Amino acid sequence: MLGFVVFYLVPSIRGLYLSFTEYNILGTPKWIGGANYAAIAKDPLFWNALGVTTQYVLINIVLQTVLALGLALLMHRVAKSTFIRGSLLLPYLMANVIAALLWFWLLDYQIGIVNNLIDAIGLPRIAFFGSEEWAIPTQALINTWRHMGYTALLIFAGLQAIPQHLYEVANLDGASPFQTFWKITMPLLRPVVVLVLVVTVIGSFQVFDTVAVTTQGGPINASRVLQYYIYQRAFTESDFGYGSALAVILFVILALVAFIQMKFLKGNESDLD
């Protein structure tokens, strides 16, 4: 409770207060009411950042959830080795900055091994971080690679909780693997999948490290996500009032998204009796 109050509650309240002020850290905050929020509503960079972040979130969520679900099913049915299951966590144990740097070098246009392989088979090199079309999908793929093992283990834990006799009964009734998956596995996995989606969406909206290490929001704002835009306004331009207002808006977006997910996907309910 002490850690929560000191490191989360107090900074959050102060950030909310600063969002209604003009503050550059050198002076005292000057109260300006809702001027920051009015300016954000007309700020094209904010709307661009929101669109870029949404694109990143959609790519990351779809890829990470599908791949993690596939890995979890393989662990549940095929890979029984604890070593193999544990090895899936290795990318997740790597710091975000290290993972971003690793892939930044691997995907480099000139010296990256990936582009050298592409060139060796006669295809044109790809500017993974230098083109508007590839910047966000590439960063989403990097974070999918890093997090899908951890996500798979969460889903795997949910699979372990499903009673095996349900599968035995389905097998006796002649259900196909596809029918078993959609009629038994997915309904009983719903609380875990919703938890995974909520955590992944929140984490995706807060992406910062990969962008800061690789593209710094470029090229031409193509990868300027909300979190990086907040950092630029607050710490690069010393406009902490405006940056705080952006952070408050991001918090509201995350709260609404999490509420909608829990409400409509019924994440607090289980089909297990």
C-alpha cells in the first residue's frame, strides 16, 4: 500500500493537476484550466499518434494472441518438457531496449542479416525501420516475438485448469479436434483469454522503448506513438502541462478499453462449474 501511494497514487494526482497548468519545470505551475485539453483536440500530431498507436495495437494483439494460443496448445498436447516450456520465456526475460537493439541490427538495411538473406535470394532489400509502411508493423513484430512466450504460458495455465474428462467425453461422442476446440477449449479459456487481451492491449498502448531505440517516431511521424509523443512534449519540449494532459487522455483511453473488454467479453465469468 505504501509503494502504491508513493509511486502511483501521488504522482497520478499530481499529473492530473499539472494537466490543467502551464508548467516547464523551471518555474511554478500556472493554472490555465482546460486549455491543454482544448489544444489537444485541435492537435494533428495527437490524432496522428492515436492512429499510429491503434495500428500498432491491432497488429500486436492479433499476432500475439493467435501465436500464443498456438504455442500454448502445442505445449499442452505435444511439448511435455519443462525445459522447452521454460525456454519460451527467454525473449521475455530480455529487456525491451536490448530486444529492440538486437532486431534493429538484424533488420538493418545495409548490414542486417535479414536484408542480406533477402538480397541473396534476389529480392529487393526492405527498409524495415526507414519506410512509413514497414516501421509500425516491424515494431509490432518485435514486441510480439518478445512477449508471445509469456502470453503462451498464461494461456497454457488456463488449459491446465480445464478438466480432462470433458475431452474424454467429447472423444467418446465422436467430436472432431476442431469441434472440441471451439465447443470446450475456447469457452472454458474465456477468462484467461480476456485477461491476456486486457494486459496486452494496455501494454501495447504504452509502447515506448522499441520506438525510442529504433525510429524515434519517424520516418515522418509514421511511428510516433502516444507514449513517445508524451515524452517529446514533456521532456524534449519541456511542456509538462501539455504532456500531463496527454498522459491523462491515455489513461482514460486505457480504462475505457479495459472496461469494454471485461464487460462485453465477460472476463469475470467462467463456464467451469
